[in-house]
Amino acid sequence: MKKVLFTALVAFAIASCSDDDNKTADTKLEGTWKLSSIIVPEAIDLNGDGKKTNDLVKESGCMDQSSITFLADATKPATVKMQDIEITKDASGKSTAKCSAAETTTSAYTVTADKVKLTFDGKAATFTKTGNTLSLTQDSTTITFKK
């Protein structure tokens, strides 16, 4: 049985990102950014429609409560709400997803040009901000939030 946890993806991405201590306020960042996609290298059919896709958010129907909220005061931490997704594959090869309720935590963050660095438990994840999109790519997995 194969298990993949969304939390593990985010934790791995955070642990693997570089450190940058420059601080710049960006009022355009203020507001709530909703998780819009998690693109993984291997397409999977989690909803049983017979069609595989690489987007875990679209395919699973999970994580609709996952978001990052930034305040106007960049010295205040961001509020991060994330849901876990557990993917299992049975002996016949059928995959299913189990979603959890959202857990809320806070994260210090800094902004430098188009980079937004969130810090969790001393580890950093650096997202790229392009318009109303925040994205992070690590080891062929791309996590995207949209405002």
C-alpha cells in the first residue's frame, strides 16, 4: 500500500529551500491566498472517473480549506491553514484519497522582490510571487496558491 501525505510534501519543500534574510514589506501580498493546485510528476486517478491527472487538488477534491493569509503589517506572522491528504493504493492498483480537517499555524515571513519566504520551525520555504499567484517547485512538485 502506497501512502503519500500532503504534509510531507510541504515539510520536504520547506526543509529543502534556501535561506534569505532580506525584509521588505509588500502590501500587495496582504490578504488570503487559497491553495489552487499541487502538481506532482505522476498522474493519478483518485476520484474514480477513469481519468488520471497530475493535480492532487483537482483530482482529490481535498484541501479546499488550505490557505495562507498575510496581514498588512509584515512584522506580524502569516496564518497558514493546511489540510493533509493521505493517498493509498490497494493491491489492484486503485488509488483513493482521505482528507483531514485543516490545521492552523502561523509563520514568520519576509518579502524580497518577487520571493516570499515563509519560515516554519526554523525551516524556510521560498515561494515566487507572480501577479496573484504564489508558487513553489521542489523535486518536480509544484504547489500553487492564488489570491
